[in-house]
Amino acid sequence: MTHWINGKPSDARAERQGEIFNPATGRVAGAVDFAAPADVDAAVAAAKAAFPGWRDASLSRRTQILFRFRELLTAHRGELAKIISSEHGKVESDAAGEVARGLEVVEFACGIPHLLKGGFSENVSSRVDAYSILQPLGVVAGITPFNFPAMVPMWMFPVAIACGNTFVLKPSEKDPSASIRIAELWAEAGLPDGVFNVLHGDKAAVDGLLEHPDVKAVSFVGSTPIARYIYETAARGGKRVQALGGAKNHMVVLPDADLDLAADAAVSAGFGSAGERCMAISVVVAVDPVGDELMAKIGERVARLRIGPGDDERSEMGPLVTRQHRDKVASYLDGGVGQGATLAIDGRETPVLGERGEGFWLGPSVLDHVTPEMDCYRDEIFGPVLSVVRAGSYDEAMAVIAGNPYGNGTAIFTSDGGAARRFQNEVEVGMVGINVPIPVPMAYFSFGGWKASLFGDSHAHGMEGVHFYTRTKAVTARWLDPSHGGVNLGFPTNG
């Protein structure tokens, strides 16, 4: 697996490579080239050379290419899901859902002619008009995580490209193949060479993009320590930055909640994609007296889950992405017990469909009676470990959330409209669900958290994405004499 630069695979020889694993078997499935400084320069140079032509392409042409890309993504959705599943480990149905959510952003970007309309004021002074226009930045970069190798990049590049920018994507080296297949589909859709480039690698590739003088903006999704590093490094070089960090998403269950609905939500949102989601519910805050009954219902549902390879249609949850990550996640089970939690469900004992082999398996796990001082509560585990905190009241539950440094997503389950409205007003979190466990906004809204879950001023996609990838130019004009064109009886067309 090599880079995609200027409309084709790179022919440069890689000095370093990384291994790509099949998480279900634990075996090496391939290798990926790691970018050297010359590769970073080549990708950025290709994007820079393509920018003037793409910037000046009509909105009609950009939209036509976006629509073709959208149709190709739809046609190849199943293929992309298989690629994602084989390298990430998530089940194919989950991977297909990831592609579908990314497609929503592509569809949003197809409306770019409307989204880029500026403002106009006539006669701001005598025979003087003033107006504003939105123009692209130039070369922009996206640095994306392993957990959504298709969806998260599609939070970025459809909007960036639609706005007239050129793009360099640095996907995770753990599951890089989906990005190359997407690049091939862009080329098939007619996107000019150099507008979309893919650069594989590790920190050297990241730093090369952060420090490159021709990169005007950087988008990032990942852990909070890296998001802070991305923000500080890129901003120091004068770049625009949107860096989305980690999460510790709480789900508050009030005594009047439908506990069957809440239990379904906790299991679905806690263990989908093996908990490797920045919007996973990792903490359930059970408000007295519902804790014991809710725990029993969660246990019943977890017992019925089927864990297995992503390409087995019976599987509902797959393995974790690497052996090192699986071992780190599993360490929180003994660590939680050592700090006073109760291990209600031990995922290390979960049976696996088919051959367990050397795959990176850890089943759904639940730690009960967790308190905010414990490591299993404070850390972003990013795996199938659900922590249950017991709270004596609504105010106590709110205090738990307020004391957490993250502010990505949260949810409340209740039948009381007044309590729900108070919660959405008071909670200091960027995305809120009311009887909805994973409140990921639709593409025409924007995705992003508060507090230590976001560095920079802009969220992803939606109108905030359009504003991030453009800059406003204000024009004041006076024309003393009207101009007159010739006669043309032909039908007007957009070129």
C-alpha cells in the first residue's frame, strides 16, 4: 500500500513501512509505506499545483464531479465496508453504516452553489455597492484516526474540495486501504489530478504537514493529547486548525426513564464497533433507585450479543484494532477492581464465533459502582468497557458530568420533558441526545464537542465546515457607466 499523489499511486521507493493486521486473526495482512519528507513535499506540491485550476472551476463543474463521486461511493459501499472490516475489525454492517454517514456529508457538499452564496448590499453610498464573497484557502490537510477510516475523512474532504481547496489526507496507518479506494473513486468521478492526495505514515508525515508552509489549514480527529499538539504546532505556523479530541460520554438515566429503552441504548452505544467510537457511551450515570434494575437489563442484553469476525453475518461485534490496544483496554478491568469497582461482566471470558485464533478479542465488559476518582472513569478507554456510576439525584449526576474534562457528547433518558429541557440547557457538552444515545448530528449541522474535546474554533462539516474551508472577502464597488453586451439569441448555459 503506497501513497496517492497527483492522481496515481506513488512510484517512490519507501524507506520505512508499517504492518497492516487482520484483527480477527491477528495475522499480518499487508504493509503500508511510511512517508519521508520528500513524499510530503510531493503531495503538497501536487495539491498546490492543482489549486489554481480547481479554485477557478465553475460551481457547476465542481457539483457535477461531486454528484458522480456520490454515485460511485453508493455503488461501491459494500466493497468499502469489506475493506474497512478486514483492517479495522468492525462488522461489515457497521462499516457499511459508516460509509453511509460519510455519504451524507458528500450529499451536503453537493449543495455547494447555495452554500457559497455571499451577501450583497446595493447603494451603501451614492452609486456604490458592497458585497462579500467566500473564497477557498488553498492546500488543506486532514489527519484522521483508525476508528472510522471512511467516515471521518468524509467529514472533511467533501466540503473542502467543494469549496475549491485541494486536499492532502493522512489516514491512520492501521487501516489505510479505504482511503486509497476512495482516491480511485474520485479519479473515476473526474476530479483533476492533484486535488485529492493520500499520504500514509506516522508522526513524521504528520509533522511534515503541520510544518509545511504551503498547507493553509489542518483538520484532525483523535485523542486529546494529540489534538492539543496538532493545534499548538499548526497554529504556531499561522494555519487554521480544527482539532477534535477525546471523549468520555455520559448517559444519564433518570428514575422515570423507560429502562428497556435505556438498556438497549447503553448496550448499543457502549459496545457498537467494540467501543472504538469517540461518540460511544462509556459511562452510564444511573440515578437512584434504578441502578440495580438497569444493571440487570444490561446484563441480559450483553449475554445475547454475538462476538465474531467482521465478515461473519452472525457477528454483532468484532475484535479491537491491534493487540496492543486490546491489552491496554483489558487492563482497565483489573485496574477498576483494584480501585474499588465491581466487575459485573468480564469480556475476557466472552466466547467468539468460529476460530478465536490470535485475534484481538475482548468482549463487552461492565464495571459497576465506578467513581470519578478511578482510572477507568478518568481515562478515555476507547474499547468495549462500560462504566456505571451511581448517583443519588439529578444534581449529583450533573455534577459528575460537569467535573469531567471532556465535553464531546452526552445523553439523558427520561420521560420528563422539563428535566430534558433543563439538561440540554445546563450541560456543558457540545452534542446532546434526549432518549438518543449517540447524538451525532446530520451533515447539515456540525460535529464537535466542548472543553478538552475541541481545540480551535470550528466544528466539522455543516456550515461551520464551509466557513472553516473558506475566507471572506469584502468588496466595495462603484461603476460610473453601464456596460452593454452584444446580441446573443442562444440559450444561456453554465460552463
